[in-house]
Amino acid sequence: MAPERLYLFDTTLRDGAQTNGVDFTLSDKLTIAKMLDDLGIDYVEGGYPGANPTDTQLFAEDRNLGATFTAFGMTRRPGRSTSNDPGLAALLEAKADAICFVAKSWDYHVRVALETTPEENLASIRDSVGAAVATGREVLLDCEHFFDGYKANPQFALACAKAAYDQGARWIVLCDTNGGALPHEVETVVGEVIKLIPGDHVGIHAHNDTEQAVANSLAAVRAGARQIQGTLNGLGERCGNANLVSIIPTLKLKPDFADRFEIGVSDAQLKSLAHASHTLDEMLNRAPNRHAPYVGESAFATKAGIHASAIMKDPATYEHVSPDRVGNRRKLLVSDQAGKSNVLAELERIGLKVDKDDARIMRLLDVVKEREAIGYAYEAADASFELLARRVLGKVPNYFDVEKFDVNIEQRDNAVGQRVTVSLAVVKVKVDGETLISAAEGIGPVNALDLALRKDLGKYQGYINGLELTDYRVRILNGGTEAVTRVLIESQDESGERWTTVGVSPNIIDASFQALMDSIVYKLVRSGAPA
């Protein structure tokens, strides 16, 4: 039996743009639309033409995407005709492959929010869908508050959905707008809807206010819906929308869905999922969720030694899917809870071949546990662990020595009379017997020290020109005036590779210096710099 087709509708650029702190530029929207198209998404909802200059400009020209590029907007306003509604006119004039209307399907909202009658609301749906169908567009209707509306007045909610379908709408999308529905409720209600409207014309649009959006979307599919709406990384107002980054691999890799359904995302495209997820976070200037299902850095990370031992024998013992299927990788963390298996697995991953009975393995494990006891965290600092391992194994060249450094903070008036605080760092290093002294000003002491360290490393300078600090995190490990500080620094090079290093000290500058030094040395090691 041939699998049924399931369609994926992405609303990152419209509903996702309502996320607190998210503000897409026109360039952002074009980039993300292309990324979604490359991923194999069927529908990309670009925004609301006429609502703001960015979306109006976005729909002013063709985008040349394989996905169905969709414009979003309201049905005609109560009391207006389809020929006398500016919002509807903007939708019909937009260069879009499809139009997604939103309409109330809860009589309470019709009465209170729209201040109109149920009959006028139904007429608005019929007129708007009919006008769009007449232009040859594919039409969708988002039935806003459908599940709450169905609970309150099922006859009216169903009448709204049926009115759009009878006028030729391709998709009737049932929206859990408040995000309060539960999976069993969604499955029951969708089952009732498909008695009136064929399931291959029914979609689900779930919000995540009870952490059920993904479960509700899958429940709707089980009940017969054949389109899922969602966003990358679950962006959306309040608690977000259904997360397509979790839904897509579930549909592809879990037999209950994979054996019954086909989606537009190929196996090869699925491998780009983690990259797409992280790229969006990068564009939004926020750190990716380490614990995100499937694509998070910790999604396939194992800390306990007994688990690592089993994974080395057969990964299926503790992995529900293979991480490489979604573009992720397995991580066996090295920490104070780790065993010999964790260390061996991590050494193998970074390319250090060591006999499992080598005495240095247990020595390395002891050093890790000793250092973690005083505050180091190697599970979060993969690069620092690799350097520690290489040092225990005698595989880190002595590239340079820092003989001394000095950091000063001064508050003064600048040239235009403004009061400013300036940090100045001076670093003295020795490379091949030559002493080099560098100074740099920064926006803070750590920034100044970072810039001074990387300003002149003699023959190694060419290896670190593309190195930059991308994240800096501080944690106080105990209280009082003598608190111990842990600093984690994330760095990136010109190829886009990222790594994290750690430093620990009662002095925050010293802890930062340790992490900065590890970052530079790690870059030299990975670049194959000669001693």
C-alpha cells in the first residue's frame, strides 16, 4: 500500500515573527525562505502583505522557490464588500502562490472581538475564499480558536470550516490558538471534522502553551489531518508553535508514521535539519537549545559511564534514532561521573588512538575527576578536554609562552567630553625565543585581554587570524568574597567550526585567561601548526 502524502506548512516568517525579541529583516526572510525550501518544506508562509513595509516588499516580487509561497491575511471585514476591503485587496494583489485567510470559528470571538453576527462571519468566509479562488490561487483557511470554539458550539465551528471548503479552499486548518487543547481532545475533534471534510483537506495549527503542540499535531495526523503547520525551533508568540524540527524527524524515523506517510523532506535533506535549526538561532543571535530533541548538542550526549559502555557496544542501547540521520552527532561526555568507556570513546572521536589498557587512560580520568571537583566542567568544554587529553598523552606542542599580562581599567573623559570606561591589556609572549609585547583596548577587561593575546603571535599569527570569541559565560561556583569563578568561552574560526573552553579561578580574569589560552592553542592544534 502506497504511503499517504503529508504536507508541511512553515509559518516561521509570520507566526514565528511574533516571538518576543524576534524581528526579521527583508534579507532575513528571504534567507530563511530559501533554507526552508532547501529543507523540503511544502508551504512557506512569508507574512502579511500590507501589514508592514517588510512584508509588503516581500510580496512585491517573485521569490523563485519550489515551495508554495503563501500570503497571510484576514477575511473581509464585517460590513465591507470584497471589492471595498483594503486588506483583502492587498492579499489578492500579492505575488503569492497561495493565500491563507484567518477567520474566527468561535462564536464567542465573533460576538466579542468582531462585534458581528455568526451569519456575517460565515458570509465573510465564503466571500473571501471565493474571491481568492477566482484569481486561481490555492486557498487555505486558518480556523482561529477552532478547538475552543468546537467545545463551546460545535455546530458553528464546523459551519465555518465547511463554508470555506464548499467555496473551494484547498486546506481547512484547525487552530488551537490558545494552546490549551490536549492530544486526546484534538484527536476526537479532528475525527469529527473529517466526517464533513476529507482528511486530505484538513490541517492542524497548534500552539505550545501546555507543551503539547508537537503531540497535538501528531494526534491530528492520527485522526486524519494531512497538513501540519509549525515553525522552526518552535518560534511563536507566548510559548511558541509546534516545532517542525521535532515533528519532521518523528514523521521520517518513527515507524508508526514513516510506514504510513510520505513527506517532502528526503533522507538527504533530513541530514541538514540540525544545521537549519542552528542557522536560525545564529541569525537571531541566540544560543541554540542544547537540550532540543534530535538537534540539540545534548540530544545524543551520555554522561554516565555504564551508559557509555553499552553505547560503545551498540548505540541502539541508549539512542532512539541514529544522530547522523538528522545531522547531529553522538557525544560521550567526560565528567566526574564518567568511566573509562567515556574517555576511550571521546579519544576515538577526536582521533587519538590509544590502547584501552594504556595506563594513561586511568590517569587522564583521575585528572578529569580531580579538576571537576574544583569547578572545571569538561562536558561543556570539549576543546579543553581534548587539550587536557593531549597533554596527558604528550601530544600538545609548546607553541608559545605567556611571560606576563597586565589588565587595567580606567574611567576618563574622552575627546568629546563623555565619561567612558576603558580597558587596556598588555601581554608579553615568547615565540621561538623572541619576545613579543602587544597591547589592546577593549570594551571590557576580557575583551581587551583577548585582543592583546591574539594581536601578535609571530609565526603562528596566520593560523589564528580567523579566530573570534562568540560567547562568554560566567558562573559563580560558591558564595562569599572568595567565590570560585568558572568561565566558559565559545570560539569560532573562519570555517564556521565552533568549540568551547573552560577556565576556573577565584579571579575572573585568570579564569578567563585560561579559557582564552585553551581556545588559541586548540586552534593551533586543529590547524596542524608546527611546533
